[in-house]
Amino acid sequence: MNIFDLTFEQLTDYLLSIQQKKYRSTQIWEFLYRHRVQSFSEMYTLGAPLIATLEANFTIDYLQPLKTLTDSDGTIKILYQLNDQQKIECVVLNNAYGYSLCVSTQVGCNMGCIFCASGQHKKIRDLQSGEMVSQILSSQKHLNIDIRSVVIMGIGEPFDNYQNVLNFIKIINQPKGLEIGIRHITISTCGIIPKIKQFMQENLQVNLAISLHASDDKTRTYLMKINQAYPFLDLIASIKEYLDFTKRRVTIEYILIDHVNDQEEDAHRLINLFKNLNVYFNLIPYNPVTGVNLHPSTRETRQNFFNILKKAGIDVTIRNPQGENIEAACGQLRIKNL
Ligand code: SF4
């Protein structure tokens, strides 16, 4: 078993079950996440018998980088190989506040959003928590950087791999280890309403982002198959419920696609739906995907859309195109290397 799959509490329970003292879990945790050792033999303070037991029962699995692409804007995309030869990718963003990692949660994705490269291929399997943790540790080692924030919006739908993602959040937030601040973690969903409600009850301070990408039911069904199961207005109602319950702001992700969802009527419909709600709109230029007949909105259209929302008092930002030259669309690098 990959030791990165364990939460701190699970590691402590395991050590107690083999008659070890509780403080050993802190020692091991610090070796793994602070000193970032890659073999149990480097955990010299544990003593030979415990090291041998750990070696017999666990592995320390870093991921193997197969390809690294760096764009002129600083965005870095890494293609990783997993132990079973499957491939995933993650993206390192160099923001003003430090490095941020976009983490994948599944190999492929069953949600089938038409604008997304990952959605063109079915899910092969869920990632284990440790494989998500390893994306951070491996990227830090590979690029010699420190990652201080995580967005869970790479390949896969996080709420379709709920428990592993929840454990991943607990592991990376643990104060004795990577200590990534809970408010520096964002989880993004395409809108699985029952899981949004379940996540609300977890009472975590994690940021929630909803991939909305449409201002009406018909357009959302065209872009995102999930809308057939969880229709647009039901999703809006669940966002309101989440806002009421958590009192936390929700991010609305909105990819601007030429003449599909970027018209002035769309902006006005969004204003009607979201005015006076504690949401923040993140407008994202569409990154073209090979074989998909969708196109990015023009710069003028993007700016006009932004201006309309802003003028109506909506909290909105517009992202600059990122990683345009490095297969920027989610999952595109993996698909080209299948
Ligand atoms: S956008 Fe997200 S949920 Fe939709 S197909 Fe792509 S990875 Fe899956």
C-alpha cells in the first residue's frame, strides 16, 4: 500500500495496532511531508525493526514525470505515469501569491462535457488519495518549488471520487505535514447536486467552485451531459442552499465560448440569477480542444461580458489565457500521449 493513502489518524491507528507508541506517527509524517524522504531507511530515528515493518507493508510512491511543458507565461504542464502505466496530468500555475497546483482526481472522466478533452474518453479508474498527494510531492521535487495552494479541477470529477478526495484534503491540510491552508484549497464540481449537499455537511472551509458555463438549461445540457441528471435550476437552488448553510462564498466558473454562452442575453440572465448572492464569477477564455467544434470568444466579447456583470455589481474577474501553447485544455496532454 502507498503510505500517502493514509490520513494522519489512519497512520496513528495502524501504529497503535502494531504496538507502537503514538508519537511515531508524527515522526513518520514529518519524514514524509517535511523532509520528503523517498525510502523508509532514511527514517533513521525509527529504529531498524519499525523500518523493516514499514518496508514490508508500505511503499512511498512518487510519480514518474514523462513530459514537462512550460509556456512563456510560466504555466507548466506535467504528464505523469502511475504505477499501472496509466497517465494523468497536472498543471502548475505561478501566481502572484506563489505556486498553485491543479490536481487530477481520476484517469479519464465519465461526465462528458463537450468542451473538455478529458470528457472525450471514459473514466478508466479513480485515483487513490495517495496518487493525488503524490502529484504535489512529485511536482515539488521535479520542479524544485513549494506549492502553497491546490485547485482540485484537473482530469476527473472530484465528487465522483468523493471519499478519496476528502482524505486527500485531510492529508495535505494536516499541520504536521504539507500544511496547505484549508482556505487555499479549491474543489470544483460540474454539479453533482447530492454531493454538493454532502460536502456542505462536512463543514470544511474549502472553497467550492461550480462549473456552470451556461446561463440557461438548454445551453447547459448541450455543453454538459450532467445537466440532464441535475438540471440547471436545481443546481442554482443547491448553490443557494450551500450559500445559506455555509455562509461561504462560492466561485462560479464560466468558460466563454464563441456564440454559445457569451452573448449579452447570457450576461443579463446570470445577473438575474446571481445578483445579491455571495458568489464570485471567474470568466475563463476557452482553450480549444482538438476535434471539438467550439471556439474562444473574441477579446472584445469577453471584455463586454465582464463589463456587463461588473456594472451590475457582480464580483467578477476575467482570467488571462494561460498555457495557450502547451495543450492547455484539461486532459489534452494525456490524450495526445495515450
Ligand atoms: S470538465 Fe471536468 S467534469 Fe467535465 S468532462 Fe472535463 S474533467 Fe470531466
